[in-house]
Amino acid sequence: MLRPIKSFDIKGQTVLIRLDLNVPISNNLIQDDFRIRACLPTINYCLSEGASVVLMSHLGRPNGKYNEKFSLMPVGEHLASLLEMPIKFSSDCISQDSVDTSLSLKPGEVHLLENLRFHNEESSNDSVFANRLSKHGRLYINDAFGTAHRTHASNHGVIDNFKNFGIGFLFEKEIKYLKDVINKPDKPLVLVLGGAKVSTKLELINKYLQQADTIIIGGGMIFTFLKSMGYNIGKSLVESKMVDQAKSILDSARLNGKKIILPSDIVCSKDINDTNRSKAVSVRAIPEDQMGLDIGSKTIEKYLGILNSAKTVLWNGPLGVFENESFALGTKAVAKKLVEISDLNSTVIAGGGDTASALRHFNLVDKVTHVSTGGGASLELMSGNQLGAINKLEI
């Protein structure tokens, strides 16, 4: 059992919260604050209940040493503006000065620690480092679902030093949709898979070959499947080492009466930037000198028809190069259809990473049932795998 934050009396307590504030930053400005906003309910709840709050997170991969490029200070400034209050910031996460700041907090105050990954001990789950982190609070709350597939000091080892530990609202919501709802979905269940690689979705495909009524394929992974069927794919992206595996997946689906739906037409171009000469062609007629970059209009119509009758949809991965308007039509059409069926009480769960980015790109991120903040963690949990950070939180 996981203990939600509401099960604790936190008045007057200093609450140490692990967040996932790993957001894109350019010129010290936050480019996408989706993950920051997602953690606000937990922070605001603590403040409203009379607790003080210490926040810790990683940012990027600084390789165990200080690098201004990966400092959390810009995140702290943005967070302060969202909370509409000043927050304290420490330039290290385990220094005595930072601990003293945490211990001197008054109820209603917030303290952000510097990037955990400025210390290699974070990623190696070092017990001494974890113990030093624990000095910042009396109660530990994990609200960083996006790191749940990692076994690090701040989400695993640190728990050994706390009598009381639990999960925040975001973590609780992620578990509800990515585990509980997925285990007992309303039917028909449709799995929409996109993105570049079959290899990263292999476990997900194998699990849902048995559970899903239909699996829809889009994105760059299309072409590994098409190549396995003997089609010419021109210059399109392909995972050569996964061609045999793709064929096995299609054969297994056929033998078990499961539906894996591949595109019938593709939008092609010689180059991702050569948008003026892009055109839709049959998957059987992809030119040698061109690459597929989106699903075509006939495929879009077919996919939307399937989604019309779905009661539960799991979506992981864009269906084309949505960042380029010329190749965004497939992803946008599917996203809008998912919003439409969400409004009609179907459950639509969008995996994190590029899927969430696509929804934000089309200003649709808050219009489906649930958009995960996790990338790898979402994929692992949807695939039915055990996650170390979640297991550690169980009582």
C-alpha cells in the first residue's frame, strides 16, 4: 500500500518532497513548465496545512559536478512566480548551510535545494548521501513519478531514514491511471503507438497483444514493420535489428486474431525541411529517394474511425514529425479525436515524453483524461513492469 500525503498530520512539520523539475531551459528561461505546474497541488496543500516545504530535484545530466547550465535556480525563480511567494534557494543539496536553512523554516515557507545530480552519489544510490538528504525534513513525500523507474538516493535510499513517508497528489494520480485503470480498462481498449523505435515499445506491444482490442501504429516505427513485410521504405527511418522482431509481432497478432493496424498511405519528402514537395503515397509505393514523415489522409480517416468506438485509449508516441507543420496533421487529428472521445466519457491516457509534448504543441494537454509527466517511467508502468521507487514506498 502507498500512503497518500493526506494520511499524515503535517501541521508544523518540515516536509521533504522529491519532485521532477527536469524541464527544458534556454537562456535561463523555462521553455515548458508542464512538470512544474503538475507539482503545485502537493506544494500548495502542504503550505495550506501549515507545513514548511523543502524541495529537491534533478535537472539534466551534469555528470556529478557543478555546471551552471544545469542549475535549478531558474526553476526556483519560475516556481516562486507560480506560487506568488518568495522561496529560499541553496546552492548545494547536502551542505550544512542548506540543512540549517531547512531546519529554520517557518510554517508556510519553501526551500529549494540545488540539483541533486551535481553529486554522483545521487545516481549510485549512496547511503551516506541519502542520509544527508534526509536531514532536511521530518516527513518524506515522493511526487516525482517521472523518476520512478530509477533507483536513486533521493527516491529510494533516502526512505530508509524516515519513519513516515508517502506520495504526493501527482504520484497518486499517475498510479491511478497508469496502473489501476490500465489493469481493468473499459472495452474496447485501443493502443495508439508512435515514435521512432519499435525497441522502446516492445514490452508494451507484447503486453497489449493479449489485452487490447486494436493496436494502431504510427510514427517512425511504421517503417520497421513495413520492411518486415517486404515493402520498400525508401530513406525512411528503420531499426534494422528489429525487423525480424516486428515480423514476429505481426505473425503473433495474426495467429491470435488480434488487430495491429498499419498505415495505408504515408506523407513523404526527400528531406524533413523540404516541405514544398511533400506528398502522400501508398505504403506500397514509397519512392527510393524519399522518407516517410507522417501518416496520410486515408490512414487518418481509418484511425479516427477506430478511435470513435474506443472506451479506453492508451497513447504513447506521436504519429509523425509534429514539430514541422507539414508533417503534423496525423498527430493533430488523432489528438483532437482523443479530446472529443474524452468529452464523451471515454478514458484517454497519454504517456509522457513526446506524447505530452505533442499535446502541449496543439494546446490540448489539459483536455484528455490524463497526461503523464513521466517518459520512461510511464512506459515501464504501462508495460506492467515493477518500478523500484514505487516498491520502496510500499508499506
